[in-house]
Amino acid sequence: MDFTNHCFRSVGLGEHDAHTAAACLVGTDRLGVFTHGTKLLAGYLRKLQGGGYRSSAIPRIEREGAAWAVYDGDAGLGQTGCSAAMQTAISKAQACGVAFVSIRNTGHIGAAGQYALQAARHGCAAMITGNDIPSVAAPGSRKAVLGSNPLAFAIPTATDPILLDIATAAVAGGKVYAAWQRGESIPSTWLIGPDGLPTSDGSLYPHSAALAPMAGHKGYGLGLWCEVLSALIPGGHMTWQVGSWMFDPVDRPSWHNASFTVIHIDGLTDRQQFNSRMQSLIDEIHNAPPAAGSDGVLLPGELEFRTARNADEHGIALPADVRAKLREAAALAEVPLPEAV
């Protein structure tokens, strides 16, 4: 955490913004989701150094009502803009019961689940959507039509929240990069080649292949819904108008967008009754007879929170590709790399 924070401070982020961004990245590593944690740090530093992401950005509300708001992210880091928007959504939900806040013109948002967790920690349920430059084919297409547009939700419980954070592609693009960099083969269900047919050649992505949509037309439909909530409603950049934060020049913004729908549980129902009913639902799912070779059914996020508790006790075991990226970040920021890395 300290290393990531110092890296962000070295490129001009203020103390609050640096801490916010570092907490999002390290918090994602803590859950074992290494594609969207500190592995992204070096790329973010390059955008901040090049000016594509503004280290002095101040996200501001452009227009609002009692239960809604639209933010301009001021071409800042996605983690800081999205966290500000989520805090506004939480406050408005606490006042009105339900709130919808969107942000346009921000940076790559990283792991959408981190913002859902922010809401859950305040006793709220939340849904987050985002959009991205197209990388996902639609059923029947030979090229990308939509981004891997993330969809996440969190539901508070009496213990760990239920947490789902997914790409609406068959797999997040970062996982394709990671597998290819590690020399691992990928399933043919991940990519659509230039002929519109499945391919297992990870080297083709993203220039000559597109990600397959999650569950065919179902993932395509959800990805379209994310585009509407995240970009169309707030007036942000859509589809090919969004930049590539990894491949564009470092002085170019990426114009990402996101939405935050928050439900204040205490405003809509009795908290004790909600927790009791939620626990009954959890118990019912846990008690489902396990399939052969299975240890039983888990709730979304349950495995990640087990990983987090292990990380708290033994430290985060970073994969080799993440450690390599952290060495890049240390060189860019001229910040000493911790010995553990």
C-alpha cells in the first residue's frame, strides 16, 4: 500500500487521491484479482506523467437532483473520480432511499467491484457499470462492437458482503494478456478471430481478434445496457469514441464512463429483518446438495473474501507478471521497490 501510494504521489497526485487510488488497486490484489490490481499501476503512472490523466483533476457535479447526479471526471484517474461519484451516490441514497450517479470523462475505472464494496460498507446495496473502447464481438459480427463493459454488484450481509464483479465479455481482456505473457494457452471460447470464428491464439488480441461476449446474446445485451447507463445517459463518449488507456499516446485522455446505482437498505426495509432473510437465502444456497467432486456452492465473493483473510494473515502472494509490472512502476516513479517484491 505504501509503495503504491508513494508512486502516485511522485507523479503529482494529492494525498487523498493517492490514498484512494492505492486502496482500490491493493484492495483488488487482496481479493486475488491480480489482473485489475497493482498490475495496472505502471500504465496509470505513464498516463499521469504524460498528461492524458490529469494529476490535478477535480471531479465535479455538472447537474443533479435529489436522487441523481452527473459528474465530469476532469480526465482524472478513474479510481478517484469513481470513488467521488460513489460517495455522492451513497449520500443521496441515504437521503432518498435510492440514488443513481454517473460519471463521464474519467480514466480507466479498474475493478468495478471496489466501488460496490464502498457502498456495502455503508449498509447499501449497489450496482456499478462501466464502458470501454470496443473489444467484444456481438453474435454474428467479425469485429468488436462493444467494450468488455464491467458489471458489478455488492449486497451487505451480517458478515461479508455478497460481491460479483464481471466483464460482459467471456473473459476480461487483462486475462488474455496475462495468459499470453505467461505463455499459457487460452480456451477457444475467449476470442473471436478475424473471420468471426473462435480462436485460441492469444497473440491476435486486440489488434486482430475480439473477445467473445459472455454467454452469447445474453452478455451482448448486458454489455449494451452497461453502455447506456454509463455513457449514453451522462452524455459521455461511447464505443469507439472511448480511448485505449494502454495503447493510445500517454498525453491522450481515455474518456471512460461509469454509473452507480445505490439502494439504502435501512431506508427501504428493516435492517435486522433484511439480515435475517438474507442469511436464510445464504443458508439455502449453501445447503444445496454438492455435485460430484465439489465442496459445495459458494456465494459470489465468498472465495475472494477467503483469499483476503489469508492475505491479511500471510501477505499477498503476487504472481510473477504483477511483480514485473511493479518493477516497471518503481522505475517510472523513481520509488524504491519493497524487498518483498
